[in-house]
Amino acid sequence: MKQVCKIYDKAFKEKAVQLSYDRKNISELSRELGITAP
């Protein structure tokens, strides 16, 4: 089965980075954004 890569726009990426600075728990943030944690 082929894996499909999602493409995120610049605004989403900037929001995700800004939220990551404000939060200590990256796993929780990734669940809220619907992405996988590193």
C-alpha cells in the first residue's frame, strides 16, 4: 500500500512552530494538530 504524504501550507507550519514554543508536551500538540510527533 502506497503512503500518501500530506502537504501543509505555510500558515499551518508557522502556527505549529509557534504553538510548539508555547507548549512543553510536543506529543499532545501533535495529536491536536493531527500530525505525528518526531
